Amino acid sequence: MDGEIRRPAPQPPWSQVLITTVRLWWQRRVWLPLGQPPAGRRKHWRITVVVLAAALVAASATAVDLAVTRSGTADTAARGPAPALAKADPASGSAALAAATASRQQAAAWIAAQAGRSVIVSCDPLMCAALQQRGFPAANLSPLGAGTTDPLGSGLVVSTAAVRAELGSRLASVYAPVVLASFGAGAAQVQVRAIAVGGAAAYMSAENADLHAREAAGKQLVHNSNLYGPPAARAELGAGRVDSRLLITLAALTHRYAVHVRSFGDSGPGAAAMAPLRSMTITVPGSNYLSQVEAFLRAQRAPLLALTTVSRAGKVTVLTIEFTAPSPPGLLSQN
């Protein structure tokens, strides 16, 4: 009937299968040859006995197999289906991959916007590709891989999981002790680090000397009558938090104009405390003031050539003056 579940007929017991097999064999191989001559019958009997014995052994083995199989099937049915093998969760792998990709893209965007186009960046192949997609010059990328011993000769190194696995503890202790920006966490974390020219010890000595020089210059600017700014900005000047290029630019501007600083910024997310602030935003009182200040800034040469952006903050026009990463130490001692 339609819809009726058809179950297979039960298998006969193995003993019945054995008897039926022997009977059929006897009829075909023994009964029919009885009409042969006596010598032929004797020869056929010997063959018959041997074959019959083999058939009995084979049938017995088959019976044992059937019994074991049925017993196993019954045990399996009683226990229920076997549990499935544990599998790795694909979602966790996808989440880790997505986190690493997001950190890499954020770091690429930050470097493309903040790093100078003349700086050499060491990176793993995936990070280098992300930087190229952001428009960073391919000629300024130094890929790190199994055949690369160190990132020396670069200005920045991008610390990804692949780079950390390749360089180990030497990355922070020897090559690049200062973090300029950090994105993500754990294995997906990507850090932008400044290369220690001359080794970590010499680099940190130069950075500490530069910090003290920035503190001294900043305290002088705080007392400059042509410099105005909120308490937070003045505190950052006095603490040496402001990039030496900005300090030199501020000293030159306040020699000619009144400068109203709104804020300092661009230290980079997760940057080390000693990483200086590389940008400042000032208020523009009029178009004539803006044109004169922009002309002065455009006349500068590297490393004092800044990037400038004009925008609106409500009804106020503001000018952002920004220098690229990394900050060069020792400039104040040269002036």
C-alpha cells in the first residue's frame, strides 16, 4: 500500500543456510556422478570429502561472522547511535581571522595617513599588501619573511603575529622598543613601532635627551606672551609631550603672530607615553592671517615641512599643522 513502510524479511538462521548449501552441493556434485565407473566414483569421493570439509569450515566461519555482526548490531541498537567526532568550531577561526584583518587594515590606514612618504616600513607580506592598497609607496616597503634577519634600515616596523613569531623578543628589546600606535589585542594585535637607530640602548638614551630638551623648550613657550591656549595644552608643552618640530614651528610663528592653540594631538592609539604629540590645531582670526601663516609653513624644508588642513569648528576657522611619524630626536640640540 502507498505510504506503508516495507521492512526487509528476517534473515534465516545460519544453520539453515548451512544445511541448504550442503544439500544443493550434494545434489549437483555427488548424486549425479554416482553413474560413473567405480574408479571414477572413488576419485570423486576423495575430492568430495575435501571440498565438503572446506565448505563446512567456510560455512562455520560465515556463521561466526554473522553471529558477531548481529550481536554487534544488537548492541549498537541498544546503545543508540555513536556520538559524532568533535570538530573544531569554524566560527572561532573565522572570528580570529576577521580580528586580525581588522587590526591590519586599521594599522595600514594609520600609517598611510601619519607616516612620511620617505620613511621605509618593514612589514610581513600581508601587511605590506594592505599598505599598498592604501596608497603607500611600494618602493618604501621592506617585506619581512623567513629569509629576513632584521628590520634594520627601516624607520618603522609593523608588529603583527607573523613578525613577532619571526623576530621574537628581539623586536622590542633590540630593534623597536617604542610603540607609536597599537590596534587590536592578543594574537590579532598590530603595533606600529619606531626602529631604534644604533640599537635600543642608544635610541632610548637619545629619546630621553630629546624629552628633556622638549620640556625646556615647552616651558619657555608657556611664558611667551604671543602664545595662548587652554590649560591642557599648556601642561603638555611643559611636560615635553609636544614634538620638537611643532615647538620650533611655534617659536617661529609666535615671533611674528599671536597664536591661539586649541589642542595638540596625533599621538596614535595605544602609543607609548614618550611618543610625542605631532599635530596642533590653531584658531584662524581672518583670511589674511591664514594666508600669511600658510605661506610661512610652505616655505619650510624637511624635516620642518608640515602638512596643513583648514576646517571649520562651528563658526571658527581652524588650521591643523601636522608632522609625520616617526619624530626625529635631537632637532632642538641643533637649533
